[in-house]
Amino acid sequence: MFTSVLMIEKPLSPEDVEFVTTLHGDETVSFVVLMQPRGDQADLLLRAIDDVALGELRDAAREGEEPEGGRARQPAELALAHSLAELRAQGSRADGEVVEEHPLDRLKEVVAESSADEVIVLTEPHYVEEFFHRDWASRARHKVGVPVLKLFAHSE
């Protein structure tokens, strides 16, 4: 069985589930999902810049309306539960956890604990972080000893 650690920041859409569960053809895939809740106020400016870069000015104006920090834990748990249920509905084994602090350190531990074959980072575009190689995928490549695949989550 092939094991993928899947790092996400929002619930998986049906398109995302279809994509990650078919990446390896007919091979059975087991997922360990790490869900990071929305960051705190320090991340607000970067998110707003990303929204503007994507031409989503309304989203940039509403950035402060989403729960952040400690208040984001419950929505993250619901998003994780939804994502795990969707992966299981497609026939995959799936477990996961919400990771609030030091997500890349926890990623390294999970890769070792699960003997993962790969890491899939599935996020929305983060142009500022990507430009400076501070995004999850870029930083994960320096922490884990398995291939890291960066994919963009489906958005409407």
C-alpha cells in the first residue's frame, strides 16, 4: 500500500478528493491528513496580498472576518472530519489530525511514523510565500526524506 501524507488548509472539495485518490492509478493509497487551522493576525497581510494577486478583491477585503488563531480550531476539526470522510468514501484509508504549532516538525514526525512514500501539499496559491520559498512545500522539501508534491486546491 502506498502512503501519502496530505497537508491541507481547507476542506477537500470533491475535485480535490478525486484528484489525490487517482494520482497513483489503481494502487491502493492510505492518507495521513494534516490540517492546519487558519493562522493568526500575522498572516493576514500575506493572505490579503495573495487575494489581490489573484484578482479576488472582495476576498481581500473580508480577510479579517474568518476565525483565526485559537478560534480557528473548531472549523479546522470540522474540515478535517469532512476531508477524512470524503477520502474514505472513495475507498482510501485515511487518518489525520489538526496541527496548530510547528506543522513542518509534525510533518517530519508523521512521515517517519507512517513510513510515508510521499507528501502532498494541497493549498490555495500563496504567491508571496512561494516567491520567497517560504511556502509549505518548499520548506517541507528540506525537512522530509520523501518526494514532496505541491498541488493547488480546487477553488470556485
